[in-house]
Amino acid sequence: MDGQFTVSLILIVATFSLYIGIAIFNRARATSDFYVAGRGVPPVFNGMAIGADWMSAASFIGMAGTVMALGYDGLAYIMGWTGGYLLLTFLLAPQLRKYGRYTVPEFIGDRYRSNTARLIAAIATIIISFTYSVGQLSGSGVVIGRLLEVNTATGTMIGVVLIAFYSAMGGMKGITWTQVAQYLVLIIAYLIPVIFMSLQLTQNPAPWLSYGQIIQELQVLDQQLGITEYVVPFTEATKWQFLALMFTLMAGTAGLPHVIVRFYTVATMKAARWSGAWALLFIGLLYLSAPAYAAFSRFILMTEVAGSSLTSLPAWTQAWIDTGELSLADSNGDGVLQWTEIMISNDIVVMATPEIANLGVFIIGLMAAGAMAAALSTAGGLMIAISAALSHDIYFRSINPNASEKKRLAVGRWSIVLATVFAGLIALNPPGAITQIVAWAFALASGSFFPALFLGVWWKRANGPGVIAGMLVGLTVTLSYIFAAKYGGFTILGIIDTGAGVFGATAAILTNIIVSLSTAPPTQEAQDEVTDLRYPEQVQYKNGEVWLKEE
């Protein structure tokens, strides 16, 4: 075993012990602790927890790699994933918090006065969170695989055991405080290498300001090699695909159950809004650094690895070739490695960069700990969402309404364990790259939840039959488009599977409106409830009049 391995292992074990310690210290003692952390999390910390929940393995590991591979076209991911938080903070989060339920399906069931709608929403939650967690687990597999120098599949199974243990242990309360720690670990791990590379390449410690000059040098290199330039837009896909992907990710963000639940953990509507503002700041730190990361990595690869002879390649290349994520083929047989002969998987750009830039063992270990923090924090939040759908929405609200507190916690914990194991098995042979699997989860959320929540909060005429029809049509359209585009080669305006949400959301909104208008309107009480959501906490709307609540 080399020194690198030891350092990485110590850092990972130390951070893991910290997370598990926090989870045990804050373990859930009541159902409200388990699902919404007792609604007592301060907005700044909730913002950090949202950040960690949000920055999954896909953002941490896959994001910079996607930008590096796609160039300009990769920016749709960055704009879509940050823009979604604005939609959520202004259009949905405060209103959903005022309604005061535990889960998204519960809101849908009670707002639309329909058990069927709640069940469909619970099943959709499970499908979406499940798809998403497969992406997380295959991400943790890449990291653990590289560290322990084992196969990626073995790495995935190790991740499964850890996640199942600590999500089941702490519930939402344990997970929230664990996520605050994970956010700090992952952001420090992400920023240090970028700042160091920026110093190495440009003598300027602010990568956000300095990477412009590297981009200019990359343009020159691209012209010399005669390959498509890095900064030219829409080379990989049509501009419709760019817009569709951006919309899908935005609406998907605003409709993802495990993200919305985060806003239920604060005390008031105002705190929900501030959580969103803090979250954007904390997320922006990582997302604004990803393009710099991508440019620096591509520059170092093009200048230091490409053009060197195959016998004198740097030592780090071998370890990555072993994981199967990097291949170097000397296809023209001249003994010199050309840029076009390097096949690097998007998912390892961030992980390999500290090694590529020779940043030393400590930083490489830190990166690994950060990537693990990213995968684990998101997987934890997803497992709580799946478990809440199973144990709260399906078991407690539909099967056994008289279940004791103890019984409900037990059902919640077991559903986490089973869900994690099942998702792990699929992640052993994932159906696509991490960023792509995640984009499907967003397409499904934008086709089902976004329309249901958006109309549920802002249009009081929307009713039960409308939302049921809308969710079913939205899910069907989205799924069919994903399959048709991925396996049947069918596309509209060049929009591929990752942009399917545009069609799903449009179909769902139209269906909801048409069916709602052609069936009986909701009761006056239900309509008043919806109007009431628009007013601040201190005010209540009843029978067309606005009352100040008595303190």
C-alpha cells in the first residue's frame, strides 16, 4: 500500500466517523424528527444542508467533466440546476411550508382532496428518487473503487452498506446536521484544487477571474489540432436541446421531492425563503467553479499528457486505467500519445485532476473525502424521501392509520435499508453516465410534480381528477419520450432523452387544466386554503376576508 492510499483512507474514515457520530448524537426520537427534523433548523444551516443534499455525486464528480467534454453546451446543466432554485424559492417553497405537511405526496393528497392522487404521488416519489439514487451509488462506486483500488462494483456495494446504516439511524434530524458537515467537507475539497491550479497556471488565486486567459490559450490549441473549438456553442446538440435541457433541469429541481422536503425543516415561511437564498449562495460556490475546473483540466491534459511518449506517461494514469474509466490507445502507432487518443470518462475528471496537476497526497485524499460526502449526503436525502413515501404516505395514511409511533419509525427504517440495497444492485451495471441518469430523474420530476405543485399552489380551480390525469399523462409522455429518444432514435427538433421534461410538463399542465375545467370545481373551503397560501404567516384568508391571526 502506498502513502496516497493511507492518507485518503485516514481522511475518509475520519469524515465518516464524524458523520456517523453526528447521526447518533441527533438520532430521531419522534416521527417529526424522522421526517422533518422537528421543524427547528436555522435558515443558514438549512441552506448548507440543501446545498449538500443538492450537490450530488453528479455535481461534484460529473459536472466539471460534462463541461469539459461538451464545452459551451455543458453550461445548460449549470444554468438549469441553479435557476431551478429561484423557481423553488419564489413559487413553491414558502407556500408549501405554510401548508405544513410532512411530505410532497401528502400535500398533493390533502390539497386536491384525493387519496388516489396521494398514492400516485407517493409512487412517483419512489420512482424518481430511486432513479436518482442509482446515479449517486454508481458515483460512490467510482470513488471507493479508485481509493481501495478495487473494481467499481465492489465500491458500490461498500457505499450501500454505509448509506443504509446512517440514514436509517438518524432520520431527517440526523441527516440534516450530517449534511451541514458534508457540505463543509465537499466545498473545501472542491475549492482547494481549483485555487491551486489557478495559482500554478496563471499565478492568480481566484480561478473565477483567471480562467478566461486559459480559455483563450485553449482556443489556440484547438485551432492547431483542428478540432471543434471548446467555446463554440451548440456543437454537440441543437439549440432546442440546450433550452429543453435547461427547462427540464429547472422544473425538475422545483419538483424534486427530496429537495422540497428540505424546506419543511424550518420554522416559518420567511425562514423557508431565506433557506433558498442561502442555498443559492452555497451552491453557486461550487457551480461557478466547475467551468474553471473543466478548463484547467483540459489545458493540463492537452499540454502535459498529450504529446508525451507512451513510455514516459505520468504515474497517475495507470491507477485510473485499472478502474476502467480511462483508456489511452496509440491508434496511429507512432509511440506518442495524441489528444484525440485519450479517452477519459466524464465522471473522473474531478477525481483525477489533483493527481494530474501534482497537488500532493493530502489534496487527493481530501478530494476523495469530498466526493464521498457529495454522494452520501444526496443518497441520504433520497432514502428519507423514499422511506417517507412508503412508511408515511402509503403505510400510515393508506394501510394502517392506527400504527403507533414506534411501529412507524420501524417501517421507515426498514424501507430505507431495502431501498438502498435494491438501488445498489441496479447501480452495479448503470444504464448510462452519472449526469445522464440524473437528468432522467429530473425529466420525470418536471413531468409529474412540477405541474401538480405549481397549479396546486397558484390555481385554485385545479381539482383531484385534473391532477390525477395530469400526473399520469406527464409521466407517460416523459417516459415514452426518454425511451423513444434513447433506444428508438426518435427526436423532435433534435431534443434528446435528457430534455424530455419539456414535453412531459407541457402535456401535464394542459391535461390538468382541461380535466379540471370539465369536472366539478373544488369545495369553497379547498379554494380558500389555496388563496391563504399566498398570504404571509401572520394572516389567514377565510370566506373572502383576510384576518390577522391571534398570537
